[in-house]
Amino acid sequence: MSSEICITRQPIINNKKELFAYEFLFKGNLEYNMNTKYLIDNIINNPGIEKMKGKSFAFFKCDYDFLISEYSEKLNPEMFVMEILPTVLVDKKAVTAVKELHEKGFKIALDDFDLNKENSALISPIIPCLSFCKLEYQKLKESEIYSKLVDIFHKYKIQVISEGLETMSDFKHSNKVGSDLHQGFFFAKSEAKTTIKMKIDTMGALHVLNRISGNYLDQDLGVLEQEFKKYPDLTVNLLKYLNSAHFGMRTEITSIKHALTMLGISKLKRWLLVLAYDNNKEVSLERSPLLINAMMRASFFGDIAKKLRWSADRAEKAYLMGLISHLDALYETSFENILEQISLDPEISKALLNGEGVMGLLLNIITIIEKGDMENATEALNTLNLTQKDVNECLMAAYTSSLSIV
């Protein structure tokens, strides 16, 4: 593995399971949280970070050197949340720095401090400056003090973020004790429902997506038209979308083929994906972490396929795999149950079900990256003859492209 650093992002969601912010993590051979120079080079001087976060806050961890430095003057207080590490010595310099950052409009987060009597006394001067406090869920979930800590921080009007959640049960428990926000990829894990019932138009959307990923390109719109005719509800939704204010179509649509021509294959795939993920009416699609992450994965897989010089047909399969890779979490079931209702390419099915083949390796790589554990991706990267530089380039592009839902 090279000495390059991988920038990954982990979502922070609210109680409605909507995206609230991203925490940016820096993984590689450097101790990033103790290396101020690296933070400067990769946050302050990296315009891509702002694109990667979209409309959400960007949390990042601050060591002592960065906290008391003047580099924060180059940061946008409306964009960044300063997350003070538990290793930071809260001395007079640190207290002064926090107060100055607060006065400049920065939001400050306290990251998993051990709130014993001594530490509580040390941080008391900065309590009025705090907007967020992070609590390590796995450490506290069985403790009686968990809910008490939440109540204490709420007393000071500080929002509590429970981090390290691994399952939807963790999320429900965190929500129950009063946490305002929740961090981890628990939302992307499926629960144990044994049966599901997809809407007809959802099944149609997934079916057409599968056909597009195979041998159907722009010149095959006649074939796609026949596919749409099998799903009248899907056709109605397409026409409604093309005539909506969002799309701004002014030309009279004369046929399904005409509608597909006006939309184009690229926008058609995105629209079908949005339709497929529109399962939870309580979550705005624009703030859906599952949909945003699925689009990121699709872009990442598509770009990696180009690095690997795969055929256009196989690259489309990889793209589709990314698009649908969170359907199990969306419907809170297994892919075995989902594949009983839709038919997918065998290579994609094997990857989703058992992690088999090179497609399975791609899924393994992105899962490891999302957990911020790049070191364990080495074997999979070597198998595919990919470098960390390849991964970084594709990640940065994917983070940016996933911000536009339709």
C-alpha cells in the first residue's frame, strides 16, 4: 500500500434517518489527527472537500496543534464543525482558541471525552461554546449513565451525537435515550424481515435498470419502450416527471419512445433509481443517506471499472450493482428475498448474495472504505491490481457526483 492518505466520509443522520452532516476521516500511513500539516494541505487547500459535503456540515477532528494555530482563519465557519479530540489538553491556550472560534461563528463538537470529575472541571469553561457532544455508543449502551449524559448536555442546549452505531437496533436505542443525531453505517444494514411486497412501479424500475445495464444502449430505445409497456404505472410516473416543473419539459410528448429520447439514458437511470428508493415517505430523497450512498457507490464502481479497462457492458453492470446495493437495507430484508421478485444478472446476484467474483471484491472494497478501514482493503486492491491513488481519484469524483439526486 502506498503512503497516500484516503479521505473518506461517514454520514451523521437525524432521528428521521435523514442526512445531517458528514464526518471526514483521513486514513493511511500518517497519524492524521496528530499531523497539522496534513490537515492544512487536505482540508484548507482542497476545494473538493466542499463539493464532497454538499449542503451538509463537515465535521473533522482537531488535534491540539491545529486548535491553537491560526490556520482556522482560512476555514469557512458556515461549513466546518471543529471536533475536539479527547486527547486534546484543555489548557488556557485551548480554552482561548475555542472561545475565539465560537465568536467567529464556528460550531464546536466535543468528541467522546471521559467526563470524570477532573475532565469535567477542565472543559467547563468551553461548555457555552459547544454545539455538539459525541458519545461512544458501544461503550455506553449498557450503562445507566448513558441517558443521564444525554440529559446533562441537553440542559446546556448541546446536541448529542451517538457514534459507532452498528445496527438499526442501536439506532432505535440511541433514539430512545434521547440522542439528537446518530453516526455509523448501521442504516445500510438489513433487518430480518422474511417477506416483502414491492410496488409494481418499483419492480418495473428495477427491471428496466437491469435491462439498461446489459446490452441496451441509446439506439435500443425501441426495446426499452416495450419494457415500459409492461409496467403502466411506471410509464405514468415517467410522463408525470417529464411534465413536472422540476424537469421543465415544454415539448408535447407523443410516445414512450419520445419520452425516453427526451430524457436520455443517463437521466433515465437516475430517475429509475430515485423511484426505486422512494420507499420511505418520512425521509426526503434529497436527504436520504441510502440513496446518496447508492449513487456514490455506482459512480465509484463505474470509474473503477474504467481503471480496470472493463468492457462497457461490464462497467454498466458494476454501476447497476452500486445503484441497488442498498435495497436490502431499504426494504429491511435480505437480497435473497429481493431477488425472488426481480431478476438480475447472475454476476451481480452472486456478488450481492455471497460477495463472489470481482464484483464481490468491489463491494468488499467500498464497504471497508466506508468503515474508514483502508488498511484492510490491501488484499482486494492487490487482487484487482488497483492502487490507493486509483481509489482516491474515483472516490473524490463519486462523492461529488452523488450530491445531485436527479
